Amino acid sequence: MVDVFKTAPLQLTPSEYRHLYAMVGTPYGWFDRTPWTDQQLGGYLARPGLYLWGSYWTDVLCGYVELKAEAGASGQIIYLGLFPGYEGRGMGKHLLSLAIQSAWDLGCLQVRVSTLSTDGLYALSNYLRRGFRVERQVHKH
């Protein structure tokens, strides 16, 4: 059996989004969306210009990328990550490339992404390899 990965657009309920966000983000300290209510999440997910794609390994959802994009404006990769145990298989670079190309296709003038030192081991190198550059660094004590 050959393991393969693919991506597909996601349309999630607030509960499904919350689960995906926790599965991907908890190991990296993503907590800013945790207190959002179902109503807040539902409103956010219904916003025009918000795009979500899931990453699948042999038909099992194992990560996602979230893009905010609008023609004539900056695109922002809001979240990108994989479930624990799925790192290092090339899915992150594929998700990132998909989000970047989608932002350009949607007419974005530039594409931005932010990362933290607590994010995945390959996050920064993935961004740099796809043409991003470090704009600024913030050090918190």
C-alpha cells in the first residue's frame, strides 16, 4: 500500500473547527480561538474571503491551512499545521504552496504569514523555502 496525501476545501461547523484547531494547535500553544463561542466561530467561518483546506493522508484528515484573502489586499495565512505524528511527510509544504497560489489566484497583492518559535520544527524553514522573508522578530520575556 502506498501512502498518499491530498488536499480538499473544508466547510466546517464550529464544533468541527474547534476540534481541528485543538488537534493541530494545542501542541504549539494555539489558544486564542479557544474561548470563542459557537456563534463567534460560525460568524467567522461564514466570512467572505476566508478559505480552509484540509490535508489528508490516505483519506484521513490530518491538518489544515486557513487563508484570509481578498483581491487587491494582502493575503494572510492565518493557521497552517498538521496533527501530531504527520509532520515530516511533505504535507506542510504542499499546504503552504496551495495557500500561496490561491492567494495570488484570488488577486492578493502580497501574502503574509506569522510564526512563533513554538510552532512546528519545520515551520520557519518551510516559509523561507517558499519565498517568504523575515520582516521582523519580536522577543518576549
